[in-house]
Amino acid sequence: MSNTPQAGIFNEESTHFYFLEYGLNDKDREAVKQALAETLKACKIQYSEVSVVVSFGEKAWHFLQPSWMPATLTSFKTLQGQQGHQAPSTQADLFFWVHGADISQVFDVALLVDQKLKQIADLVLQERGFRYHQNLDLIGFEDGTANPETEELKREAAVIADGLSGAGGSLVLSQKWVHDLDKWDEIPISCQEAVVGRTKIENIELEGEAMPDDSHISRTDLKVDGVPMKIYRRSAPFGTVTEKGLLFLAFGCELLRFTSQLESMYGLTEDKKIDQILNFSKAVNSSYWFAPAQEDLHALLQGS
Ligand code: HEM
């Protein structure tokens, strides 16, 4: 029997999202496990409509479950791209992705998580994402179009395969991107389309000579040794009228899915070309995580 991914990963009905990251401050493994078990139990009992996906950084997983490591998991290391672009590592220990359709309930759960975790961890990032029009990013293009479509394809892209350590779980990349929308709005739509690699209104992929090598699609639609580097993206826009952008979030079956795309975006490839989207948005937070399968999460927290 295959392990079961955390259900919230695939719930696409949500319109409100909280991204909460924590650094552990308690050296007592059992105290941390107990706080986590109580948090998840309270969320489940009181708010069954809200999805809570919990993920662990490499060090935190090793601390809590020293007997095994998920296949390919590492901490995020700062990426120094061509032309001065950078994706700084802000790797933390715990990542709670709380989402649902009712903002009141989603907010209640975010408060509950924070209240329960206070005793063992420090909050290092909190952001609130939202669905913007018909799944648009704030740059005005639909986000998520090329995601795998069927349940089977989503699982293939997002879930560690049977037989590997951590099977049924996922590798996760989270990044906070801050957009320069003033700069973006200054360029004509045809140039925006060349940056993304799709048309803005019809949302059709550019073809042939019309598709630049340095468009976002060209830099991320990749194959490594003939294997398509598919990931399952669950990003959400966030922001205020001053700071705004994208909470990028993606689930993958192996870390290579993310590292190959990021290296290609930052020009760390033979052609040294950077993704043109980097000239309009800046990654300010980046972490890799492991979202264990329900069975592994249960085993970790058992008895706590
Ligand atoms: C400022 C940050 C970003 C923005 C605004 C953004 C926006 C978009 C948009 C509008 C699309 C086209 C529609 C779609 O298929 O979803 C897209 C596609 C895609 N993005 Fe991003 N993205 C960002 C960062 C990233 C990052 C960091 C990665 C990977 C590490 C990534 C991976 C992908 C992939 C794999 C696709 C689909 C490519 C294909 O057509 O197969 N994106 N993104």
C-alpha cells in the first residue's frame, strides 16, 4: 500500500492562504513533538473545513526523526545568479500552510497554530495570500495553467515515489517574491508576454520564434536526461499597496525538480541567460521543506 500525501496539498478550492514559518527554540524533542501533535489535533477537531499542511526543514526533520531522512532533502542554499540577481536562503524549521475558502476560519486556524507553537518555536515569517480574480498573479497573467491536470499526474509530479525514503511525502519549495509593479506596468503588453512566454488575455503559450530563450516558460519548462521536470505549483499573490508579490509554493517528487528550474532561471546554466521575470520581481525568502505522508507524520507524533 502506498503512503497517503497530506490532503491539503491537493485541495484547490481555497481562496485564502496563510504561510507561517517557525524556527525551533526548544531543545526538548518530546516537547516539540507534543506541541505539534496538539496543534494538528486542535486544528482538525475545531476546523475541519480548513486545510493544514505541515512541512519540516532538513535540520528540524533530523532533530525530530533521526532514524531516517527523506530522499534528496537539503536546506536551501543562497543562489547567486548571473547579473547580480540573488535568491537568499532564509531556511527555517517548520512551515505551516493553512488554507481554505472562509477567511474567518483560516485566520482562526492561523491564530491557533501560532498560539500552540509559541512555547517551542519563534515565528520568522507570516504572510497572507489570496486568490486574485481568476487565479491571476499580480502581474496580470494566470498562474498555474501548466500544472499537471489529472490526480495521477499531480501525484507523479508532487509525491516521492514508492520505494524511496519518505515515499508519499513531498519536497517543497517556498519563496516570497516581491514585485516591482510600477516597472512592470511601464512596459507594453507584448513585452510582458515575451517575459512570461504566454499571451496575457488568451493565456496561450508563445510558439517558435515568438518564444524568447529567456522567457519564464523557456527557463522553467525543462527536461533533465529526457525527464520532464514537472512540479505542482500552489502559489498565491500577497500584499499591501506598498509591498506585494507572489508567495511561490510548489511540491515536487525530488529536489532536482526545483534546483534545475532555479539554476535555469538564475542563469547558472551553460547559456548563462537569466529569466526575464527576475528584472521585475525579487525573491526575498527561500526554503526547502519536507511534507511527510500522513502515515509518517502520525508515526513521528505518535504517543505525544
Ligand atoms: C515572481 C515569481 C513568479 C511568477 C510571477 C511566476 C508566474 C508564472 C506564470 C504567469 C506562469 C505561466 C502560467 C502557468 O503555467 O502557470 C508560470 C509558469 C511556470 N512557472 Fe512560474 N512564476 C514565478 C516563479 C517561479 C519559480 C521560482 C519557479 C520554479 C522554481 C516557477 C516555475 C514555473 C513552471 C514550472 C511553470 C510552467 C512551465 C510550463 O509551461 O511547463 N515559477 N509562472
